[in-house]
Amino acid sequence: MQYTNLGRTGVSVSRLCLGTMNYGPHAEEASAHQQMDRALELGINFFDTADVYGWKKGEGITEQIIGRWFAKGGGRREKVVLATKVFGDMDVDPNDRTMKRGLSGLKIRRACEGSLKRLQTDYLDLYQMHHIPRNGVGADEVWEAFETLVKHGKVIYIGSSNFPGWNIAQWQESAKQRKFLGLVSEQSKYSLITRAIEQEVLPACEAYGLGVIPWSPLEGGILGGALQKMKEGRRANENVQKRVEELRPQLEQFEKFCKELGESPANVALAWTLANPVITAPIIGPRTIDQLNESVRATEIKLDESSLKRLDKIFPGPAGAKEPEGIADWTKHRAPEAYAW
């Protein structure tokens, strides 16, 4: 396994991040525990979750599964850089609106205590705002809540998720005024198919020293050999099938190229994200140990310039790019240069 620093921090994390969203809904607890044990054996030390995962409001099922794994001991907690999130609706009491979707100083404090209890740990390595707060809360209120958690040793680092570039700049400048470290990471959707963050989010993260943690790097499995899997009779939901048909010409080229490389489509897609110097670790969300084992190969694949350019032709970068040569030369079409004459 390869490692890198999480943004401008000194903490070392694996180049793959274990996503746990499947734990509970799609992977039973015993299987989830086996996967987390295997992840450590493979050298993956970066785990990501959220209080809402498990999708039963207020229960935090996935965090509970991870917490019971930590409780087994053996240094499991100490070996993991643990990330979770706050923002989602965790309110099961209709008369108590403090835990509804959004952020506030009180919500952050209560949500953190809930996550710590479910995860059976005394601290969170990375506590992430799952979305931009749009409920009227100001940055000062949010930063004060996070500063208090950091001061009391309950949180070490703060991250964002699904933030546009402007908001990253806005929040970092407000943190700077408070003489607070602010954000150290951003978790955004990023894949060969979804590349909008190349224009503004990635440049903002690079400028402010944020590590980038891509979610859905396989675009919900579409980049994981979807055409071959459909031929093998594997079922996908109607929306996925529709999306696959829309992308069929590109996917045919992509899967053909992967076959020429002698690599699986999933690993090529992951290797493509890792080729970008601003990316810290794409999130993998295995349902089985076999999928987890296969993913590690992505860190060993080195795509050369010609391969990157070929992938850019199959999946072009953001519309309106000044020089749309994609990740092979992504600095030429990022904001604000992409809009400049």
C-alpha cells in the first residue's frame, strides 16, 4: 500500500480510503468486520463513514457496526484514521428539531457525542461537514463549535464534503481570521464521468492545502465493467441501466482500452483518479472481501501520458475548458484560467 499526507497535515493515510456505506444495508455485520480486518492487513488505514449511514433515521447503524469492530480490541482503533460526517437528519423525536438536517453549534456538539458513543471511541480523526449549511447558520457559529470539540480532544481535524470551490475559499478565509486550522480535506464526487470539480474545487483545494477524497470514483459501478456485467446477466436498477445505455459508446471504448492494458475497468478508473496530484485517496465501497482485495491493484497501476490522453478523449473534461486535455494536463483548464483570455 502507498501512503500520502492528508492535505497539509502531517497524518499519513493510505491511497485508498475504505468507504463503509454498504455496511448494514448491503453487507452484514460479520462480513463488514471481516472486510475491515482485511483492509488493515492490506495496509488501508483510512476509513470513512457518516452518522446517517445505515439509512434508519437516528440509529447510525453503520457507525454502530464499526464501533463493535473497534471494541474487539487488538489496536484496531489506533490503527485507523477515522472519518465521519455531520449534517444529516438524525432526529427521531418530532418535538425536538435540534438534530434535523443542517448545522448549528448545538447540532454539531450533540451529533459528535452521538457518533463517539456509536463508534465506541473517545475522538474522531476527521469530522466532516456532509454538505454546505444552508439553514442560515454563519461560519463563526460552526467554527466555534468545531474549535470547542478540537480543544476538548474530541476531534482532531475538520473536513468538508460536497463544497464548491467558492465555499472552500470562503470557509478557509473565515477560519484564518479566527486563527484556526480550518478545513484539511474535501470529499467530492469525482470520476472519469463526473469531472466538474476539476474547474474550481480542485484548484481551491490545491491552493488551500486540502486533501481531496473522491466519492463514487466508479460512478456507482458504471466504470467497474458495467457492459460485461450486463452480458453476464447481473441485474442493475432501471436508472443505472438507463445511464449505461446513454454512455454505451464511451463505455465500449473504455472497456476495450482496459482490456488492451490487461487491467480491470474498476482499477483503471481508480488509477486515473490517483494520477491527479491533488487527490489523496478515492473511496472504495466494497460489498465483499473479493472486491476489496481486487481494489488494491489500482495503487500499482501507473498510467502514462498517452494512456491519460486516451482516457481524456473517451471521457472529456468539463465543458468550456480552455484546453480540454483533461487530467493529463489538468492545470491548463482549471479555474480561473479556464475563463481567462
